[in-house]
Amino acid sequence: MFARSCIVGIAFLMFGLTGSILLAQNTSSTRDGVYTPDQAQQGAAIYATQCATCHGDTLQGSGQNPPLAGDDFLNDWTDQTLGDLDSTIRNSMPATNPGSLKPAEVADLIAYILKMNKFPAGKAELPVKQDSLKLIHIEKPQ
């Protein structure tokens, strides 16, 4: 009986470690080039029409409108995920019509925000699905 419970315990431990390793392999960071230059350019156009009035032309923010670039933005969002940022944008922006942006537009906006925060571009577009964005952690650029 003891040997059987040891084997079961070891099996659960191995499964847990394997699951943790697989999860770690499937996560990435904003330092890994998670958007394309074209996607950021599309995001810039959306930003100009939907966001710049409140957040400023250079994403500096103003008054109640927080900055979307720079140290204050990075301090607020570091250790969160792009899924968190995506959720905030989807549910509350633009302030004049919250929830009106399409998921692809939000992904493009995030790509632009990443570019303006000096994160490197990559070869693949930022995913649109929030589950995928939750696997990308926001880390300060090096």
C-alpha cells in the first residue's frame, strides 16, 4: 500500500513538473519581438483617430488620461500580461465609446504601444486572442 501511494505521489509530482515546464515554454515577454512593424504602423493610424485626443500625440497622457509610453506606463504594467492590457483597452476604450474597438484593432494598438515603449519588433504579428496574449508578460525593455 505504501509503495503504491509513493508511485502515485511520484507520478503526480512528475506530471506537475512537466506541466510547469510546458507552461514556461509557452510564455514569452514583450522583449521577445511579439509584434511586426506593419502591425505597429496600423496601430499608429488607429491611435491617431481613437486615442490621441485623450492620451496625446506621443502617448504622454494628460490629466486623468494615463501615459501609454515611458517610465510611468512601464512601472504600472510591468509584471502584468498583454492579456491584461488587452482587457483594459477592450472594455474601457475609447472613453467616448468603450468596447467599440475590434479585437484586431486592439492588437494593432498594443503593437504600436510596444513600439513606442522601445520593445523590439519581430516576424509574427501580435495575436488577437486574449488567451494567447495572457502568455506574453510585460517586462521593461533592456
